[in-house]
Amino acid sequence: MARPNSTVVVLTGSAAGEVLAGLDGLANVRVARSGSAAALVGQTHAAYVVHDQDPLGGVAAAWAGFFDQQAPPGTLEVAIEHAVADLRRGAALLPDYYVVLDPESLPATGKHWWLGVLAGAAPSRVVPAAPTVSAVRRALSRLPSGRWWPDDLETWLRDLVRAVPDQVGLPGHLADDSTG
């Protein structure tokens, strides 16, 4: 899949569907629904394409399940390999930004995924917002620039099995220092 002309934003959180409906009709925003994100991303020239189809959703769920000890062994590795395959063949494309609605309401491991793992990989690409249309409109108008996702996505994804929730985002010497 070629890079789109638009800024692609994945909206995530329990209110994503409601907020997406409120964004529909804005002059510079195209909202993609139920499986239409890939087609719309490739066809539109709007400033923003916003959707709720997270290309790393399976990895996020498996990562949380792994560390919450609620997923069978191997689930995370399988989810990672599916994501790697989708990215490699162009069936999935990482968005320019994730707008995370109401991150305070997320379970602890979910917060670590969004505000630790993903934000650690590309800090300005994960934007928290209140779960309202007006808050998301403000967030879209103020998206920061910053480093892109890791160049070697495959290695980054495969290394997620070692990204421990309470340590993700900490400087290496703090996370690895067991001598006190």
C-alpha cells in the first residue's frame, strides 16, 4: 500500500464510534467505517482520514492478554507475525497518529500499551483526548510533528514480547538496574 496523501488517524477507545459519527461531514475530514479504511485512504485527498480500524489491534489485545496472563501461550507471537505479514504485503498501514480517547479509563495494561509501548516508539504519534467530538477536533488541529514509527517495524514488533508493562518507557538503565 502506497503512502496516502492524507494524514491517517486511528481513533481508539470505547467512544470511538460515537465520535467518528460526529466527525463525519467536516470539510477536511473523511471518516472510514467498517472495513472501508484501506480503500478510502488510497482514494481521498482530504486533509485527514479518521477511522477506528487499528492495524495493531490484534497485537495490542494479545500483548495485554499476555501480561495479564489471560491469553494462551503463543497468542502474542502469532498476533505479531500476522501484523508483520500484513505490513509486509501492504494489507495494513500504520497510521500517522493514534488518538486515544479517555486513556484514564483504560485498564492498567491498556494504558501501558498506548502510553508506554506505542508512545515510546513514536512519542508524538499517540495523542490522548477526551471522548468528545470537540476534543478530537482540537486534537486534529494540533497534531504535533515528530519521529515516525521505528524504521525496522518487524524487529520492533517482535521485540514486544520483552516490553514489560511497568517498565516500558523507562530509560534502559532504570529498567534493568536490579542492584539498586
